[in-house]
Amino acid sequence: MIKTFLWIFQLFAFLLVSEPKIHVAIKMRKEGKTEEHMWYSYKTVRWWGGKVLSSLKADITVHGTENLPKSGAMLFVSNHQSNFDIPLLLSEIDIPKGFIAKKELEKVPFIGRWMKEINCLFMDRDDMKQSARIIVDGIKLLKGGYSMVVFPEGTRSKGGAMGEFKAGSFKLATKSGVPIVPLTIDGTSRLLEGNKGRISKGEKIDLYIHKPIDVKSLSKEEIANLHNDVKNIIASKLPNTGQ
């Protein structure tokens, strides 16, 4: 337990180091320096994500980087094992992107403010109208050329079986026309959630980047079953078929 408390202290030390930079990012945004603001904010949070995982001595292997589209916005669709999934995707996929995240993260000190600067959207899954508005906002960001990440399970599996994929999440791609890039995360839950809530260092983590799906070429029937097809792709790289 002492190791866990020490790590939490180290985490907030990383956040404190980045605190002065948030004011620089906000100033850029208010001055309309859109491109400069995007890259400054992205590089800062990517640095933070890398520091979080390196502090845990995580042994990370990324597979399939050749599958990433060379340009344009994309929707990353991933399974969700742990609170460490966001730092992992920030640090290991070198593309500016926001996340469709649970509303509770918006109020986390330091983290919530930086998430806003990288265009994260905070969803209240108990409020259907608010969730629908968030999807519309996400579609606008994607149409504007900014990539997004969604976890269609809606909650962490904590290393257990994947939950059902919510079909509504896929409107982000089908309504914006951007390609879907499925991602499989295997191992982040062992860093904390699968270790009785205690930090575990040196765990093996695999991140698989699958081939993109061109939603514009799909038939109505394929779109209707898209959430299940993507789930099966993601599950194919998990032990016991992800179930």
C-alpha cells in the first residue's frame, strides 16, 4: 500500500510540473492560435502519459502501427480495461486526439483542465439527452479534422470480460464519414484494477492497432452490425477471445 501512495504522490508531482503550461495553452486558445494550441496541448499531455507509464516500468509493445492512416481524422474505438488506458493511448499513438470520457474526469484536479484543452468531451451516460449532444459535438470535431477516441463499453472491464459495445457510439464515424481504427488493449488492468486496487509495476501491456474500416463503403446491414463486428476484431487479440 505504501508503494501505491508513493506512486500517487509522484503522479501529482508530474501534474504540478505541467501546471504552468496550462496557462500558456489557455492563452493560445483565447488568442485563436488553433494549430499552435493543438500541438502544444497534445505534446504536453503525451509527455504526461509517457511519464505515468514509465513510472510504473510498464513493458509496452505496440503492434500494427503501419495500419494508422497517414492523414485525416479518424475514430479510434477501443476496449476499456483500466484508468491507465488514456495515458497509454496518449503516449503510444502519436496523433492529436480527444476522448469521449465519463463526466467524473472533468472534475479531477489538473487532469480535467488538460482534457478540455485537447477537446475531450465528457458524457453523462445516465442522461440520454446530454449523451446525444456529446455525440453530435464529437461528430463536429471529427468533421473538422480532429481525431477522437471512444470506449463503447462505457465502463472499465478491469481485466474481466468485455462488455457489450453500444451501437450509438459508432454514429461518431458513420455520421462524420471518418475511418474507424479498432484498438485492442491487453494488460493495463494488471497495473491497478486487477491487483486489488494496488499499484503493480513492470506489467506487460500490448496495444494492437487494427486495419482501418472505411465506413463510407459499408452497406446498411453492415452499419447496423458495425458495433458487433468491431467488438469481434478487438476481442481477437485478447486471451480467451476477449470473453
